[in-house]
Amino acid sequence: MPVPVPVPAPGPVAAPRPHQAAGLKPGLTPYGAIRAGNDEGSIPAWNGGLTMPPAGFVAGGDHINPYADEKPLFAITSTNMAQYAPRLTTGVQAMLKQYPGFRLDVYPSHRSAAFPQEIYDAATANAASAHVSDDGSAVVGARLTIPFPNPQNGLEAIWNHLLRFRLYQAHFTSYAATPTTGGDYTLIKNETKLLGNYAVGGKSDTGILQSFLLKTLAPPLYSGQLALAIDHVDPANHPREAWVYSPGESRVRRAPEVNFDTPLVQADSLVTDDDLDIYNGSPERYNWQLIGRRDMYVPYNTYEFNSQKHDYSEILKPLFVNPDLMRWELHRVWVVDATLKPGKHHIYPHRTYYFDEDSWEGLLGEDYDRRGEVWRVAQGSPENFYEVPSLTNSANIFYDLQARRYHIRGMRNKDSYLELSGPRMRPSDFTSDALRDAGVR
């Protein structure tokens, strides 16, 4: 079992709302998904997810594709997209219209999402105890994972995404790239240490959500740069803390604001800081509307795309990643709309997200410009991390339709490393002193 992380004692907890008092509704999974499949049978019933890895799997190695023998049922292209439009996100439709070579290879659907039993138990308990604070800036009365298996509004839904279980901890290397319109790119190799503080004993009332320590290994121009980020469970009251270390300066500096629409480092200004993880950080600048559940074609079980047998040159193509490697399935998703509050600033006045009902993982998202047109499209590549288990995105892809370029990060194909069960990380491993020590070494 994971080692609990001590947190301060929570403050007073308000009485649960009426809709929570009965706990989880019948017919739902502990994460609030509908257990049954859809009426036409194209989405199967949830049977607990993929809890046992395929034969031959070795922890830390390739996440073997359990559906490798399957062939696409059909492909969606710019020429036949109208036939499937009700099940295509607005962002995907914009991609199909702009890029004739872009396509969706649709495979049989598998509800492979699975999580540890303690996480499901916590989600069930949270259904009867959690509530959003009066100002919406935090969640009270939840622990370990999603607070609202029965979300009643958009704010509860986005809090589910923000507080969902990902991993207890991870140590891995991965690659990022931002190809030009012609397809040229430079690979940036990063080493990341991650501690899921909230997932290993934390509570939503106070404390740290997760901690990251990132070191750039290549190319030489960036080699040795380090960054530390600490996210809190109440980001409006306790914004992200960040520090950087530059080998040229040999010192640690407190980073400026790395929230909201600050351009993401290493992404050529194609991505904002809160684009990461499809959406991250405080929800305070937007009004959130829960549109509801819909059957949509989304990236899912993308083991082939994330496989170590593929070189990065096979993945990174001009304008978009290689569609031959990406798997799409029909799944139920929660659709959540975000509109900028009056008086608040962000380069995106309107955003829409599509969260997997079985995991609350962000699968797709689109950001709009001030003319109301789709500007950027975010896409995940989820797979089951059998070691835990946990269904979570590996690589994230961010398409800028105006620049006709994209940024991808989190690729763990060739020359990568993953350790999810090493020595237990500690909060003290994620401090400015720890960053300084890592830089000196």
C-alpha cells in the first residue's frame, strides 16, 4: 500500500447536499459511469475494466496491446464525416475539414479503465461527503480521487477531472517535439519524477495535489535545465508554486506565474500552461456548464501509438501525428463547456472538454478564439498502466489550426524509461533545496 502523506487537519465540513446524501446512484460504477452499454451494443457494459495485464508484460516495459489482433471497423475521413458528425467533437470535425489526410480509424470499443480498489472505495465514500466550497475555489470532504461520482453541474465535473486518480508516483523519461509545417522537428528528452500527494493519503480540504520535478536531458542547448512544480488541491487559494534551475547560472530561481494562459515552455507558444493534461489548474476564471453524457468517437486504448516498437519518425508527420498508429473507439464521455467570466482574462474565451466517464481522463478538448472559431484542439492517448492499474494518457497532442502546427509531449516510445513502483518518494524530494541539489549533481 502507498505510504500516506501527512496533511494538516481539515477545517469544518458542511453538511452534504441532498443529492449526495444517498451516496452513489444505482446502476453506476464507483466513478459514476453507467455500468450498462448503449442500446445499440456498440459500447459494452463495464465489467471492472482491464485488471490483469496481457501475457508477457513486464513492469516498466511496453504496455502490451491486448487488442493487437483487431482491425478497424471503418475509417472517418473528410469525405464521409457528415455521416458520423453527431458523434464527432467540434474540434475533430475542424481537423478533418482542414487536413484532408487526417482520419479516424475506429476500432471495437473496450472499457478497459480500472483503478485500485482503495480508489473506488474512496470515490464511493466521496459521493456522500464531498461538496464544493461556497466560492467554488476548492472541494471539501473528499479524499484520494474524484469527489463527485454524481456530478450535478459543470464545476463539479471539472473538479472530478482535476482531482481524479492518476498514479501514486512515477519516474520516467519521455520526449516532446513541435514539428514545423514541413515536418522537421527536434526531439526534447525530459526526465520526470512525479508524486501524487493527494492520491497517497491526501484530502481535498488542504494540502498538495501533486509534485513534479523535470530535468531536460537533450538536446545540448537545453540539457541540465530543471523545473519544479507543486500543485495544490485548492489552486485558487494556493496557486502553483514553481522554481527553475539553469546550469549556466548555477542557481535556483522562483519561476514567474505558470498558470492559465502563460505560454508553455518548449512548445513554441502553441500551448498554454493550463492546456496540459487537457485542462489543469484553478477553474476560477471560467463558468462551467455540464452539457451531459454523449457517445463520441475518442482516442482510447492507444497502445499501438505509445508502443516502444515505433520510432519517433514514424509518429511525427507534417501537420498531424501518423493516423495509422492512432486508435479511436466509441465511448460515453462527459461534455463540459467553459466560458470566460466577465472581468477575467484568458486568450481562450470559450473551451469545451470531453472526459471519459470511466476514468475522468481528458480525451479531447477544443479552445476557441475571440471570433468563436476553433483555434486549438487537444488530444490524449490513453492506455492502462497495468502496474497500478490506472487508465491515463501517455502522450498529449496539441494542434494549433491557425499556425498549422502541433506540439506533442509525453512520448515514451524508443529510448524511454518508466518506473512506477520504486522506492517511495517523499514530499521532501520536491523542494527548492532538492532542486538545487539535483542541479549541483
